[in-house]
Amino acid sequence: MLAVTKKTEYALVAMAHLAALGNEQVASAREIAGLFGISQSLLMNVLKQLASAGYVESTRGSRGGYRLSRLPEEINLADLVTAIEGPLRQSDCILGSMGDHQCSGSAMASCPVADPVHRVQRKLRDFLKNVTLAEIAQGPALHS
Amino acid sequence: MLAVTKKTEYALVAMAHLAALGNEQVASAREIAGLFGISQSLLMNVLKQLASAGYVESTRGSRGGYRLSRLPEEINLADLVTAIEGPLRQSDCILGSMGDHQCSGSAMASCPVADPVHRVQRKLRDFLKNVTLAEIAQGPALHS
DNA sequence: TGATATAGTACAATAACGGTGCTATATTGA
DNA sequence: TCAATATAGCACCGTTATTGTACTATATCA
């Protein structure tokens, strides 16, 4: 209901933790889950997704764990959410059914039709694109 | 998955149409549904919700229909989505499980803990608070 | 070799979403 | 008064998404 899912929340918590750790240390799923009191197996699933999406690097075996593979400043919410939850739905143009216009998927990005649904989707996406892990993880003072 | 639901989309389309009509005319659910080629019964449900939430005024019977009961500039997405989809989930503080801090629901609004989940929820809510129906309905040129 | 830890996959319970149908009530106009 | 139109308020259901668990395989360290 227009909210980030639990999986994404777990991803944010884990990545914020990894960001705080810096690039020299690794943290295992067990450590992070224990630290924040969240489900270890679900966190493992999320970290697997993050790894295959290229957000974190993993080392297996004893003393293994995860570390961020990008700078927190270079990670934005839109891409992260897409990696975890799947592609942001950009529903077919509601005007498509009127017969005079069709746009869906990637074509919608350049859709000239100013219908309200497009506008909201675009605004939401632009907003998410401009929120970085850096400001989520430790960021400056909370402004408003 | 971090997107507005179909019901909210229908609400946006309907309200944008009502905004364009102005305050003197009314439009029925059947008219709007036909105009945009969307499901009439679902739109009726949405309009009922909008009416009971105070967004639109209804007149029954023949020649009846809906009209906006507020100015488009005074309607923001956060409240609208809340009215249609239910309260925005503000999940319990993820740090609550650590035992040293508890905050949930309305208390979270003033939660001093800067955990990533809170920050994202707050940012998202602030964003939605600042998007009005006016800029969605006809708004100025699409910026960015 | 054993303990640790990730990789990959499959599965299941619950909740949310999307959509439909029915009955009751109010208004207009013939 | 009667028929047509239109909203009000329910209740319901199938599909999809979310949330969470489990199992097996593989890699690494001591």
C-alpha cells in the first residue's frame, strides 16, 4: 500500500550497517540478523538478491560475509527497490483504452500524454531516484 | 510493490476529471468510467470511498453525480492514498526488538532514532504530502 | 575433516489487491 | 404514482504478492 516491503526494509538495514562498517570488514547474515533482531533466513534471502544484483560482494565460508560493492552515495532507492521487489509497475497508459494513444513499459518514459497516473508514477520514480543510501544510512540532520 | 494501486489510480483519474469540470457540473460514475474505459463498478466503489472521506460531494438520483468538495490545491497525495488504501504503514521501529527503544504508530512521527527504515518512511510521506491534485490534474510543464 | 557461511531453489501460509453482485435509498421526470 | 437513474452500503471471491521457512549444494577457514 504504497510502502516499502519488509524485504526492502531488511535490505536497507543491512546495507546501512555495511555502509557503517566500511569496506574493510565484512558482516555475515547471522551477525546482522542478530544485531537487529530480525529473521536470519529472510535476511539471507535478501542478501542473496543484493549480491546477485551487484550491490554487495560476498565471501563464503568461515570468516565470510558481505560488504558493499558500491559507494552509498551511488545507490539510489529506485534501483534498490527494483532489485528487491521487481520492476516498478508502470501501468499501461490509462488512455490506451480510448484508442487514440498507446504507451506502456519503457515507452511510457517519453509518453507525452499528461494523464494523472503518468504524472504520479513519474514523480514517484524521480523522487526515489534522488534518495541515496548515504542519506538514509547516516545522513545529515533530518530535515522536516 | 511501492506503487499506487489501481484503486488510487482510478481515484486520481476521477478527481482530475472532476477538477477539470469545475464546481458547477457533476459527473456520474458511469460517465467517467465510459470516458476513460475503466470498470464502472470498481470506480463506483472508489467514488464511494472518496465521498465518505470528504473528497467529493454526491447527489443521488437522476441527474446526480459527483463534484469535488475541496480545491485541487488543497488535496495532497499522502492523505488521498491514505483514504483509499488505508493508513500508510509505518512499521514498528526496527530497533524496538533491540530492547532499548520502542516506537510505533503515531509515536513514530517524533521518533528520534535515525534508523534507515524510519528515514525512508518519513521521506516518502513528506514527498507525498507535497504533491497536490492540482499539479497532477493539469499542472505546468513536466519538469524532469 | 568439521564448522561456518553463502548459493540456489522450492515451498507454503497469510494478506492484499482487483473485481463483481446485491439490496436499499434518493432524486428526477413523465 | 411509476419508471429510470444514480449513489450507499454491504458482502463476497479469485488472483497475486508478501512473508517466511526449509533443504541441498558449494566454498572457505582452521
